[in-house]
Amino acid sequence: MTTDPLTPGLLADIDSLARDTGEAIMAIYRRDFSVTTKADQSPLTEADAAAHRLIATRLAELTPELPLLSEEDTGHFGGADAQGRYWLVDPLDGTKEFIKRNGEFTVNIALIERGRPVLGVVYAPALETGYVAARGQGACKVLADGSRHPIRVARHNAGTPWRVVGSRSHGGEELPRLLARLGEHELVPMGSSLKLCLIAEGRADLYPRLGPTSLWDTAAAQCVVEQAGGQVLRLDGTPLGYDDTGHWLNPFFLAVGHSDQDWPALFAG
């Protein structure tokens, strides 16, 4: 199997893997399950572990030459390969939403090349909805029947309220101050990496994340946003990157569609 992210066959394989992982997650979701606490006090369920095992096994079969960095196994990652490539995975993003049983959790699988996400698959098994993207192939929303529909970010028109998507489980003290500077807006709550996907499909204009996230939380959905014509930016206006795997936490960032807003100036205000 080639590891070229421009090959449609690899994107289809990863989409299939994400859906199979989603089925394994849902088998646990539909019954009683155990919840433990990791060292950072974040929750861990049986589904997180089962999803990781399935993804790790299948990726090793598909692309044995590519390293894997997964939220559920950071200790075995020795860095990117000679071409700067590695898989970056969150087997179950939105564990808190999973525990709440609100359906807003996802499987995130991204291929990184020289610090940039060049292939990304986000699958929400409870919603039977997925998003797939790869460099040069655009971005699509995949429905329950398997049909693919190309998606593009929206353009915000001056004078209209901003559609701002935010976290259900992770607020932030800085967000209200930013929204006050932004002006008229409507806030759309959403869990997991689905927040970025709302930007990608044009259902929201802005997702500011002014709280902690990790590399595996954002990479797959960032690829979807970028291939749909949007941006995921640090607060200084530079793209969010994944080259520094020695630090798993992302800086604050925002995902945006099209607008004339000077974002660094807004955050500096």
C-alpha cells in the first residue's frame, strides 16, 4: 500500500477504518461501560482503548513504514519518518460527550507531512456522518448511505451576525471578551472535532479555541477545513502546525471560513 496522501485509495481505506472503528465504539456505547481517570484527570472508557487497538492494528497493516502517534499510546512514538510523515490519531475524541451519550464524539485520523495535515478523516459514529479530505482532493461530507458531498466554507458578509461555534464541555474565560470585540453573533454549541467540521461545511463562520487542546484533537479536522477552503490559525495568524511532537498541547487557535476580518488585530485588541 502506498503512503502517498494524494492517492484516493488511501483516503478510502482510512475512511473505511474510521467507520469500522465507529462500529466498535457504538457496540460499547449501547451498553453499560466502565470509566476510569487518566493521569491528567481526563476520562478514559473501554471504547477509547478498543478504538485505539483497532486503528493501530489496521494502520500497521496499511502503512507499516509510517509511525503512529495516538492519544492512547504516546510512549512508543519515536518521531516522524525521513519524509516528515506520521499518523496522528484520536481514537475517540469527545470522551465527555460519549459519557453524556449526546452523540457528539468522533474518530479522528490524520496523516501529517512536514508539520502539515495532508489527509484527514473525521467520523461521528452516533450521527452516522463523516468528513474526509486530502491535499489536492478537496473535502467531502459522507452521509450514512456512503454518498459523498463536496463541502466549502462560507463567506461572512459584513453587517451580518457571526455564527460562532463553541465547546459544550470546555468553555473559557477569554471567549466572552473576544465575542464582545467581535460584535453581533450567535453561538452554536458543539462537541469534539465536529466544531471544525461545521466551519468546513459552511454552517458556522468562526470557531475560536481559547483553551487547551492536544495535537490529535485537531489535525484531522484541520485538514478538512483547509481542503474546504478555510484556515486554522494561531492567534498570530500563522497556520496551526504539527511538527513539534515534543509538545502535545496546541496553542490557542481559531478556525475560520472566508471573511475580511483581521484576526491578529482582533486578538491584540
